[in-house]
Amino acid sequence: MILVDESGLLMAPLVRRTWSPRGETPVLLQKGKHREKVSVAAALCLSPRRERWRLIFQTLANAYFDNRRTADFLRGVLRKVPGRLVVLWDGGTMHKGDPIRELLERFPTRLNLERLPPYAPMLNPVEPIWSWLKYGRLCNFAPRDARALNDAVVAELAPLCRDQISLRNFWHASDLPLPRALLL
């Protein structure tokens, strides 16, 4: 089972409390009047026997995940994860259209796409990853440009890919129950 979601990060920092001395408000310098951003797609994978978690992600600086880029991301997931895949995702426009249909036609025996109910982000374990990244790890971060923001996102997500405890906890932070183990 694989859960997929996309998110975006803007250049303006998400301002949170800091450890600065009382009365000395920190100054966060940021670039103004720009449209630079980083888009991220992530797939949280659970092995059929529920023994291993895996996070696969891709970033795009100054771009967004449309249905063509989402299909490309899924192709990459298919290359990295063996066997039949059941992908759960929301009903976003990037999950519909010709590139997605073509992908299903190309991999009919390996790929099954299922939609989560509408307006149910609490059922997708990737959503807590975005909260952890934006409101925890990168809060108060004011990058100089989209490349620096992209580098920071990759620097935070890359170690997470190997952290089995955190990946399991992100699943448990969602309202989605663990599926029963599949016998192979």
C-alpha cells in the first residue's frame, strides 16, 4: 500500500516562537515580491507484511505537480518498489487526466489507484509529514532563493526516509488504520 500526496512551500517563513531573549524580536529577512516556491510529492509505502516503511519523495523548484509530473513521479515509484502497488490519494486535479490514464494502461497488472474520501486529509499519513516539515523543521527559515529552500527540504526529508520509527509514527498520526498483513 502506498499513500501519495503533494504540497508546496513558499519563500516566506512560517513564523513560530523562538528561543530569542525576551524583548529581542528576531528579524527574518526575506525576499519580497516574488513567486518562487518548491513543490514536493511524497509516497509513504508500507510493505505487504507491514514490516517495513519507505518514503519516496521528489521536489520541484519553481514548478508544481500537474498530472504529467505526478505520472512521472508514480513511474519513479514503480521503478523503486517491486510488485503490485495499491496507491491511495486524494481527488486532486493532478491525479486525473490523460497522463494518469496512460500510466494505468501501461501498468495494468502492477498499479491500482484508489481515491481517499473527499475532504479527508486526516486519512492520509503523508499530511503529518508536511506539518512536521513546514511547522516544525523549517519554521522561521527564510531562504535566499528557491534553490536554498529546495536544498533545505531535501536535507530534512532524506534522513526521514531511513527513520522507521518516525515513518510509523506519521502513519499513526493519521486516522487511517493499519491494514492487516498480507500473506504472500
